[in-house]
Amino acid sequence: MANQEIHSEYGGVVPELASRAHQQNIVPVVQQALQRANIVKKDLSAIAFTKGPGLMGSLLVGTSFAKSLAQGLSIPLIAVNHMQAHILAHFIEEDTQQKPPFPFLCLTISGGHTEIVKITDYFSMEILGSTLDDAVGEAYDKSAKILGLGYPGGPLIDKHAKNGNPYAYKFTKPKVGDLDFSFSGLKTAILYFIQREVKLNPSFVKENLDDICASIQETIVNILMDKINNAVKKTGITHVAIAGGVSANSEIRKRLKALEKTRGWTTYIPKFEYTTDNAAMIGIVGYYKYLSQSFDSNDTKATARLKVDE
Ligand code: KG4
Ligand code: ZN
């Protein structure tokens, strides 16, 4: 396990630093994983790696390393789509987790993506709606930056929001299509609001941090719930999942769960440890692709922009 705490100092992921850290950590991390699983390299049957989407420098390190390892061990190579992996994380646990039946809808929310996806089979996915600008994770991270909180901002806003009044301040919701999202206007509205208030009272943020966070969170969660509701209405599919880093959010989890009772949906909320980026979600995709012998050739390319249906 290796995390990249350095990014919190800069208020975001610095691509150059991320690539260097990947290069430094990849060999020891793989060694640790083998040790912890109590296996050796020759026990492996295939190598799964993240092909994209993501930061090119980090993807290149992983792709090159995976290819070399697969070639050295003469075993198959399996390219994994990071967004499919977030969704298929719902299938990691054998018994402890209720698995969504096909077809189901998934609100896929991370630092780079905000999508409503219809999943008809493990590798048959269709995007029904997505963000026209910023991702919801970015909205959290940028709001946190405006408030002088650290990075990643999502968990920090979530924490402060728990003690605040969600109706203290009102931010308008964007006017976009039924299943589309837009978060850049919200970020600007928050920036102007804070600038205005700080002019009147320099301690405004400090004195009202919990209420500000709760109000931001309320706006974001309402937008997400409206959109998923639209998707259920449109498709008639009432099995609804969430996935991606932002699905760690306590309010989103609570509000979605509550819809089971009020709307009669069945909801699927991933275990906390499978929400933000993790290796198990790449592993589960590798597993299903291995079962169907869906392997990739050695000229597979890392791809910074990759859609969930690619
Ligand atoms: O999926 P992820 O780990 O990485 C990407 O693929 O982007 O998602 C990271 C995002 C960050 O924007 C982070 O602020 C957000 O997930 N996040 C949260 C929470 N935990 C992580 N957002 C809101 N509430 C949380 N509790
Ligand atoms: Zn992710």
C-alpha cells in the first residue's frame, strides 16, 4: 500500500509527482501484495492492470510494469477500465455484500467522473448521463480549497457537514438536461459567496465552517438524488447502485438508502473500503475477464481518456 500524501500540500494531485511516486512504489507494492497474499510470482495466472482513464504518467508506469511482468512470467495480460472497476467493485465480496442483479443503474461519482450508467452485464455498460464540466469529486475538492481545507476535500467537507445546518445557506442548482450534471457553476457561486462574506467578516469561514460545509453538501446531494430519480423514472430500473470515491460520502449513502423505503427501490452501497481507488476493484475485473479468457495483447496502450463503455 502506498498513498500520496504529498498532494495535500498542493491542494490537488500533481501529475509529475504522482508519476514519480508510482515509479518508486510499484515494485515494493507488488512485493508486499504477494507477501500479504502468501503467494509467489509463479503462482500468478494473469496480470491485470489499469489501462485508463487517468493521469497518463501514472498509467504508463503501471502499463509498462504489467506488460514486463506478464511477459517475464509468460502469463496473459488483462487491461482494466478504471470506471468499470469502480462499478464491478460491487461484486468483490462473496457473501457479506448483496450483489446487484442485471440490469441495474449505477451513479458513478469520483474525482474525474460523474455518470449515470446502465449495466446490463459485467462488461455491457451504457452511459445515460454525465457531467458537462467538473466532476462531483472536483466540486468537493475545489470547494474545500476555497474554504482553506486540505486535499482531498470530499472527506473533510463530509466531516464538517455532520455538525452543520444544511439549510444555513442556499446555492442554486444548475439547469441542465434530465440526466446530465454540471458543477462548475456551483464552484463559482461558492467562491463569490465566500469572497463577499469574508469582506464583511474576515472570520466568516472559521465561524461558520460546519454550516457552510453542510449547505454545500446538501446542494450536491440534492442534485445527485434528483438525477438518479430521473434515471429510474426513464428506465423503470429500480436496482440502484453507487460507486467511486464520492460514494464514500456519508450523506449520499444515507439518502440513497432512505429511498428504499420511500420509493421501493433496492439500493447497493459499496463497502467503504471499495469506494475510493483500490486494487481489489482492479482484481475483480481481472477475475471476470480471466473467466471469459478476455486477454489483451502486448501492444495495448494506456489511454488517459477512456469511457466506461470502452
Ligand atoms: O475514485 P477516487 O478515489 O479517484 C478517482 O478516480 O478520481 O475518487 C476521489 C474523489 C476525490 O474527489 C475525493 O474528494 C472524493 O472522491 N471523496 C469524497 C469522500 N471521500 C472521497 N467526496 C465526498 N465525500 C467523501 N466522504
Ligand atoms: Zn477512481
